[in-house]
Amino acid sequence: MGLLISAVLKKFNYQVTTLYHGEEVIAFLRDNKPDLILLDLRMPGIDGYALCKRIREAPATRDIPVIILSGVAEVDARVNTIELGADDFITKPFDVRELRARINRILKRKSSDTALNPLTRLPGSPAIEEEVLRRIESDEPYAFCYIDADNFKAYNDVYGYAKGDEVIKRIAVLLAEKARSAAGDDYFVGHVGGDDFVLITSPEASEAASKAITEEFDRIILEYYNEADRQRGFITTMDRKNKTRDFPIMSLTVAIVAPKSQRHYAKIVESAAELKRYAKDLQSRHGSIYVKDRRI
């Protein structure tokens, strides 16, 4: 059945990867993020139920649409998979035209999802607030990390918006990679907009993740500058007051707050923003930096 579905979808110009074991799917998703997953309930190793649950629980895959394909027509199977987070359930045998229509409907809905940033496809401000409130309600200790790119506007002005978008997408990938390394599945990455991001994870993992993020960013950002600018260590363009000035190579500022008693989301964001401004103005800093405030 898998080969048949794959052949049919390829005829409609979909790029298809066919996997037969649950463990193969888990391994594939570590390094790849497909637009959609067609999942059979009856698989060797990890079955479809457990696999769907793991896909929805992992931060890197929780937003990937999942369509369940099953020869099991019982209502319980349909209800259980929907409760686990599946987006659709199709009983075999099925008409290929119906499968294609459902795939297209879900992909179209995903592409127009206003809850995700259109550039990075990361959750936006409403989802960030929801994640913070969830952790507050469950009395789960967490750290709120506000990440901002320094001198990003100057880079955009000199190199253009297409190159700027490449940097923003690279930052999104970097945050997820380092958060996953430091915290396993206990993290959430959101994109407020522009060059502002949020990472939410455990207090214990927040500093390790931030250290790895800032160190790696300082290494990779040089790839986005030409050789002359790398040698100079700065670019020259107009500032917001229309005065010509030199702007250092882009860096990241990470402000970490680990709320203990504060339960008001706006206050948490305000504290992180204040700490970010403080870190940006530090005269002694060179390159990317992270600072942590444990007062609230």
C-alpha cells in the first residue's frame, strides 16, 4: 500500500519519502521536517498511535499535519487518533482523488495559518503567551528567553531583505537546534516578529541553550557578510536619524528571566525587555551575549 500511495502522489508532483517502521520515522524526523505525514496505524515497532503522540509532543514536529490511514474503521480508532492530535482520518480502501483533496486542503490551511510566522513558520505572540500561561497554571518552573538580533536593520539596508530573511530563518533553526540539544523535548521556540524571538525551556537548560546559541551565532553569522566586511568587522550605512555610521557585525542579545512568583504575562515580557535593553547597552560586551535575571 505504501508503494502504491507513493507512486500515485509522485504522479501529482509531491515529493514523497516512504518509511516502513516507526523507528525509521523517528530517525527521519530528527533531521527533516516534512510538510505533512501520512501515518498508518499498523506499523512494525512503534505503532501509529504511539508515533502520532510522539510527533505531537516533540516541539520540532508538533505543528506538522498528520493524516491517519487505517484499515480499522471503528469509531474508537478515529476518536483516539484525533484526540492524539491527528488532523484527519481516512479508512482504507479509499479513493486516491479523495486522499489528494484532503492533503491539498490541509496543506492550504497550514500555509494560511495566521498563528505561525509566515517566514519562519514558528508560533507567534498568541501561542507564546499560551505556552507561558500553560506553564504558570501547571506550576511548572520555566525560563523565558527573549532573543534579539543586534544591528539587523543595518544589515538589511546594506545586503537587502532577501539576505535578511535568510538570516532570520537561520536564527530560527539555530534556536531549535540548540534548545533541543540542551533540553530534549522540553522547549518552545516562538517568533514575535522581525528579529525578535522567544525561547521557553526549563531554568536548568536555559543558560546552556543560550550559551550554545550565542557562541554558534557568532561563528555562523560571518558567512552572511562579504570578505571585505568580515575583515573590517563592520558595515557602513545610515542610522535611524539619517546619519552615516559604522555598525558592527550582527550579534544576538539573549535576556533570560526565570519567573518564580510572577504570574502576569505582560510583566514577564516587560522584565525580559528591560533586561534585553540593559544587555544591549553594556559597554564591555563584544559579540553575542546572554544575561539572566532571577529576581521575579
